[in-house]
Amino acid sequence: MTNPAMTALAGTVRTVGPPISIARAGTSEPTADLEIVLTGGAQGSPVILRVAIEYNMELAAQHTPVLSDAANPAASVRATTSSRSTVFSGIQTSEPGAGVARIFRITNTRINGTQISYAPPSTGPISAMVQLQREDPTPAAIPLAGATQTVAILHP
């Protein structure tokens, strides 16, 4: 019999502060941090998560984004990155339960402004599209509200 108070795991993505204004000439321009607010599930049940983020432009090569759990900041996870994506795998945590939130914060993401394809003097948004998946015990996508966020604004 299932617990009637238990709800399905779900999340919401938001930026921490407004999008950051970045320069076209910079090779390592910061973006706004992202937060994923996870709710629901069976409170205290262990779960392993995977977060994948796709950007609409090139990431800076010298920086590795970091994901931290507000409930356990010492247990941060470093990303695997490619030219336009960041993946955090093997995030060990527990389901927060109904009416409780667990917050993950993604920091140290930087964009290579020299790779921007907008023609001067154009400006444009730099966006991040976030996907959240349960890796274990049963692989499944976790629905996210606000999965696409503007993290920076290009200025000439």
C-alpha cells in the first residue's frame, strides 16, 4: 500500500539573482548561478540523481562548474563538461518528502564570449536548459518547472 502523503519527485529551476551582463570579448564570463529545488518523494529514501545542462553557446574551457546540496554543502559534485553542456552524475542524496524542499546550487559556470555568433552590435540571452533524472534505484526523468533559464545577457 502506498503512502497517501507521499508525492512524486518534482523540481523547479531558478536563477540566483538576475542574469549577468557579459562581454563579447571575454573568454571566461560568469553566468548567474542556478538552483534546483527538489520536492516530493518518500522522505529519507536514498536516491542517486543526474543533472544535465545544455547551453546555447560555448562554455569556458578553464572552469569546472560545481553542484552543491544546501543540506550538505561539503558533498559537492564536480561536472563533466563538453563545449556546450555540463553533466553532474552520481549525486547521492535522499528524497525530501511531501512539503519539504532540497535545494541544489550550481556555481562556477562560465561562458566563452568570443564564440558568440550574434553580429555586433546585437545583444542576446544566454540560456541554460536543465534536465533532472533519477539514476538509481529506478532510472526515470524527474519533471522540472522552469527548466530553461536565462543566465546571462550578451552586450557588445
